[in-house]
Amino acid sequence: MIKNKISLILFLSVGLWFSAAAQYFSTGSDPGSIKWRQIVTPNFQIIFPEEYENKAEELAGIFDKVYEFGYKSLGTPPRKISVILHTQTVYSNGMVAWSPKRMELYATPHQRIYAQDWLEQLAIHEFRHVVQMDKIQQEMPAILKVIFGEQAAAAVVGVYVPLWFMEGDAVMTETALTETGRGRNPSFLMENKAQVLQKGKFSYDKASLGSYNDYVPDRYKFGWWFAGGVREKYGSEIWSDVLNRVANRPYSINPVNAVLKKETGKNKEQLYKELFSDYKTNWQNELDTLKLTKHHPLTIDNGEYNSYSYTTKLDNGQVVAYKQSRTDIGRIVTVDNGTEQILYTPGTILSESFSAKGTTLIWSERRPDIRWTHADYAVVVVFDLKTGEKREFKSETNLFSPVISPDNSSFVAVSVDNRNQYLLSINDLDDSHQVHKFQTANNDFLMSPCWSEDGEELYFIGLNAKGKYIGKLNLSDSSFEKLTEPAFYDIRNLTCNGSKLYYTSAESGIDNIYQFDLGDHSVTQLTSVAFGADYGNFDGTTLVFSDYSADGYRLAELNKSDFLNKPGGQKRSISNSLADALANQESGKPDLSDSKLASYQSVPYRKFEHLFNFHSWAPAYINVNDYEVRPGVSLFSQNKLGTATANIGYDYDMTERAGKVKANFEYTGLFPVLSGEINYGKRKSQYRLIQQKGDTTLVPFSWNELSYELGTRVPLSFRQGKYSQLIQPSVQYSYTRISHDESTPDQFYSGFYNSLEYRLYFQNVLRSAELDLVPRFGQVVDFALKHSPGKGTKIGTLKAAQSYLYFPGLFRNQGIRIYNGYQLKETNFDISFSDVVRFPRGIQKISNTHLYTFAADYYMPLWYPDLSVGKLYYFKRLRADLFYDFSSLEGNNYNDDGSIYSIYKKYLTSIGTEITADGHFLRLPAPVSLGLRSMYLTDFKEFRFEFLLSISFDSI
């Protein structure tokens, strides 16, 4: 009983933190001009832009079919959920959130999708997350739902359910319920194989929580092998039993291990070691049976993660590739005789969107909309290798996978609009205007186009209900032709050389480079590699490609004389033993063949009728801005479109022993963001009462305080290549009224004051690499002006300017940050504005009229240990910050009547270090940073120490 009480206290404490993080999880805003509609079925509410009507009906049909089978292996049919479609973005993904519960789908497919319709992929995978979450919600103790609302389920999952299970189970479902799925896709499976065979099994903590030292496959891949292996070996009910235990007994110490131990006799770590030992044996046996082709490495293996993709060979023999590293941002590089040179640093390159013709490179990049998160778009970038000149084209539709024509007059690209209409678009290379457009009769999704040598035909990879195929478009008569039969395995990255096409295929069960003969339509496997080959480019004598290893794709070259030359093209699908076993555990598969024929009635979804959606509450006041939890109560609202958030509650200050009623609201659905807040309640303090000489009594008193704020801001995003920019002007009006009660002394302030704050924030920052501690280069500038207009007490003015400058350090992933801040403040004896400019670390704020602060920080990583302290803490990184802070300030000394009798000046300096450990406590997914700040205050001639703690919920 005592153990359960301790567990309940721990759950409530950690759960409230996760609840705080869950509030107001908004993915961003769609354009305010969108007119929304909705389709309501017994199990789904689909909310979509009006021009997406046909596809929304198709999706509704898919969901209705998927619902019948998608929950069976977990045993609990989920309740109705809202689905929001984002159709004006090039971001391709889906997500399910709880608090408030909803599903969000990003409808534009990317160029690397596997052999299944994009909406079908999203529907199956994300619906499984709904099943997982709703099972917890339905089966958890009713008292938790009464006390916390929807956030209770989010907290239980965040505390107890490993993210590798959540994603692995969804990948299992998408694989078991279809002919495809990532569990049958070799490019998805190869990372764990390469890691285990080349680097050995990592510890459970490292495999599940990641590492800064080694590349670790993500939770989707790890979860497939781990959760899938457990289900294959111990039955389809085992994970249902785990979730039942988690939901029914959220106060237990480790409900996942409890069920696994009961059903299998082993805990998570023991199961992990057992399964991956078996996998290693099987994978090694498979590798031993392969006849590998003799290719030659073009890049040096330095033992670090460096991955080369979009491989292209230039006419001069140089190889161009896009290089990704954990220690650097993505770069376009040339490789020649082992020498590597950076050509250009692009922005966010869209998948499979890079090619070369002569001395010209062309690719697609993602660009943000100036205001709306879900309205980003693709631009075509043309780069001249000789001159270094760069041009950008923006089209009315999004263009992907651009390829320049043989005569250098135009380029072809895949065009996708906001209604998911897929076309091959030929555009002029000089000004990008559309010359021709072509669409298949059934709107097949199109990928990876390439030109014939004479420019008379286009070849492409198509996707329809039967899988992927290679197709041809005759430009003379606009006719389409299938060159291969559709198949349910992945083919991608098509290129043309003479009478042959070259592409990546998963037909052998491992990604390899294949050749298609345009004359006799024969298919030939050219490479045989250990884990995966991709991005093949053949110049007539040698094939350059990317060869996967545990440290990423390496550039390799294969001579024509060493081709495998194995016949291929006979298979229509591929699988593996784990995928087959999981499929056999299901009761059937949904038939999605007639989804496009589905018909549903839609009605308008009016934004302002759905501003409030109260979903969660708590017996505590939760500050969603800093995750602080205090005594009180909270009630949370967020609308389904994610544009309106509200928080109502009572916040009790334990120091003052008084509380306030608080309410705030923010709306992001208009071009300017609007916000408001109102607070009312008691404040308490003490004053000194001198009853007689040497006898002073502290007398408590209270007063009433009413305050409200109204604000607006306009966040404007820009991105030019490797830099991202943000400009945000803002204005905020504040009003505060203080009134006495029976305990307030007469001399205490009574009245009201207003303030207006104008702010202009600017940021220009170089994108950071994964292991960078701070940006390598950037500028942040913040200007502020505050004053008190109109009637009421005048509280003076404040003018401030701050800046942060970022520079690279002496060695990689080290960085320098320089802070400068200056403020000028006109103060009132009773009330004045709070400081904007910071003080040196370790020194409390001092009233001032002039304040200048300089601060310099040098950040450096020290160690990547990957050490576990039992199950308590997983230690991933040790880092240091050496800092120097200096402030110069002036202030006024006041007489009792408020008059100034002198001006003082002070110089304050703080020098020190911060040593911080980054890792995970109790195997929770949110990274925790623990640190010690040690500093010497030169003006006080003393050392001070501060404990540092931060939790990064954004990294989950």
C-alpha cells in the first residue's frame, strides 16, 4: 500500500509536468482566408478546406474501412475523433495529439513515399495512434478523467508508455493491414541491421533514447523490430495487456515491465537483448549468403556519421552529392579522387529533388510562408557551377523533383496543387512559366521524372492502387504508357542513360540499383550490397551510387564489368518473416479499392462558432508558458484548428498566501495575433511597525489588485537558404488598479496605472547542426519602448535595446554568444517598469535608471558517455559554458517624500562556468539537463553556486 501511494505521488508529480507540456500543443496556423467544411461520420469528423472536398470524401471512405480492422489487435474500438487536414503545405506527415484530442494530416505526398496511396498511409498509421490513446482514456480510472480531463491520458502515456512502442505498433499496423507498409520496406529495415552487424547491439537505453556519440535508428525503426518481435513471439494480445495494465493501474511503478515479466518471464531489457541477439544471428546468416558486387568507396570512412545522397556525376568526372552530418548542416559537395569540397549550402531540400545537367544543378527547397505555418511552399533552385549564380522560381503549384531538359531550355517537375492533383509540368528554364502539363487519366501520383536523350519522351515512376510502376509520357501525342506492371514494393530515383533506365528497387529484399532496357523491357539487378544502395547514376562506364552503412550512406563506384547482371522484375510484392507473422495475427485487411468512389455530405465548419473547446482541467494552476505548477485550479481550451487557446484558473501564491483568478486568450487565426489576459485577486505583504525604540513588529496586510492586458503581434518568417529570419513587431497595453481593503495601511499606493509597450524583434540565424550547442552564426536584436499614457499614475518610461551575436568556436560544435543590452529608465518613486536588460549571473536586480550589460559565453561539448546509472538516469552528454558578465548602472536614492537626494553608480562583474549533464531520468522521453553554475562575483569578492535544471519537452 505504501509503495502504491509513493507511486501515485510520483505519477501525479511527473504527470502534472507532462500535462503542462501537453497544453496548447499547436502545430501552427493555416491561412486565415481558408473556408472550412466538415464531413461527419459515426466515428470521424473530418475538417478540411472547401477546395479539398473530393479528396476529403475519399479519406472519409478510407477511414470507415480502416476503422473495422485498425483496432482489433488492441481490442478496444475508439470513440469519435476530429481529423484536421492541412492541404496548403509541402510538409508531409501526420500526428495524433491528446489534449485536445485530434488527428492532423498533412495531405501533400512527398517524393519518397512507399508503394501505397499517401492518404491511405496516413489514415492507417495515425488511426492506430488514436486506438492506443483512446484505449488508455477509456480504461483508466474514472477519477483521473474527472480530475484531469483529456490530459490524463496524455500524462499516463508520457510517463509510462515508451515512444518506441507507440510508433512501432503503428508501423506494425500499417504493415499487417496492407500489402506494403514500412515493415516491408528495406530502406526502413536496413538501419538497425547495419548498426547491429557493424557496431554491435547498443544498450537498451542507448537504442531507445538515442546518443550524441553514435547514430541511432529512430523510434519508428527500433519500435518495429522490438515491439513487433515481442508480438510475433508472444502473441497479438501482449501489447493490449500492457496498455490495459498501464491504464488500469497508473499508480504502479513500472506497469509495462510488470506485464512483460508476467507474460514472458522477462523485462524490457532482457527481451531486447534476446530479440536483438536472434536478429543479429539471422542478419549475419543472410549477409553471409549474399554475393556482393565489388564496388569502390569514393569517400573516406572516419568513423562518424556522414551520409551522401542525391548522387550525380558531372561531365568532368566529379561526383556531386548532398552531404548530411550530425556535426554540420547539409551541404552540396563535390568529391574528386577522395578530395571533398563544399559547393553550396542550401536550405531545406525536399526529398528526391536534386539533379544535374552539364554544369547546372537544380533542386526543390521548402520555403516558409511569411505568416502562416501551414502554407509553406516549394521553390525550384537553379545553381550554375561555373559562375556560382543562383536563381529561384516559385510556381502557382508546388514543384518537386525538377530535371533539366537535354537542350537546356526547360525543366520537368512533378506538380502538386492544393487539391492533390498530380501532373508532370514542363516549365521554361529562364522564367519558370509553365509550357505544358500532363496528367494521367486516374490522377496517379507521379515521382522522379527524367528525360529521354532526344527530349521526346519523359519517364517517371507512377503510383496507383496496385503499386508502383515505371511509366512513359510521349510528348508528341501526350499519351501515357506503363512500362512495368505495378508492384507493391518500392522503386525510386529514376534516371536515364541512352536506351536504359536506372533506378533503386527493393525487389531483392535489399535496396539495390536496377536497370530497365527500353528496347526489350528486361530488368537487371546491377548491384548487390550488404544493406542498401540508392541514388544510382550511370555514365556509360561506371555506376556511382550511395551505399548504406551504420554511419550513413557512403559514396561508391561500380565498374560496368563488375555488374551483378541478375535478371529481375518478376516479383509483384516482397515481404519478410516478421511482416508475414504480424499479418497472420490480424483478422483481415481493409479493402480500400473503392475509396475514391465514396460519397459523403459535407457542411460548413465556421471558425468563430468553434473558438472554445474545453478539454482538460487540473487541481493545480499550470503555467503553460514555463511549465510551472502551483496550487490552484486550471481549465484549458484549444479549438480544433489550433488557432484559439484559453486558460482559466485560480493561482495561489504560497509565498504571499494569496491568490488570483486568471483568464487568458490568444487567437492566431488572423494576420495579427491577438491576445488578452485578466487577473483579479488579493495580494499580501508586510510592513514594519515600530511600537517603541528597539521593538519592531512585522504587520501583515493585503490589497486588491485588478490587471488586464491586450496585445497584438505579427510574426513574419523568412528563410533564405541556410539562414532563417523572423521579424516580429508587437504592441501590448496593460492596466493595473490597486485598491485597499480593511488591512491596507493608508500610505500604501492606491490607484491605477496604464502602460503601452512597443517591441520589435529581429532574428537572423544560421541553421544548426544536430550537435551544435548554439547557432554558429547569427544575430538577434530586440528593441523595446514602454511608457504610461493617459490618466492614472505615471510610472515613467523605459527604452531598451538588446542583441545576441553568435560566432563559431575554435572547434566544431563549439560556439560563442555575445550579449549586449542597454536600457534607459525614468522611474517613479512608488512604481516603475521591470528591467528588460539582464543583470550579471548570480547578482540580484538593483533599481536603476541606466543599465548596460555585456555578457560573453563560450559553449563546448566535453563528453558523450552514453552511460546508464541503473534505470535512474541515462547520461548522454556533458557540456560546459565559460562566461563573463559585466554591468554598469546608475540609479537614484530617494527621500521619504519621493525626492532624489543622490545618484549612485555601480559596476558589477560575474565570471564563472556552467557544467551541465544532458540525459534522461527514469527513461522518460523528455531530455533533462542538470547543471551547476559556479561563479565569482568580483565586486563582492565571493563565490556563489546555483543548481540548474531544465526539461526539453520540445524534443519529444
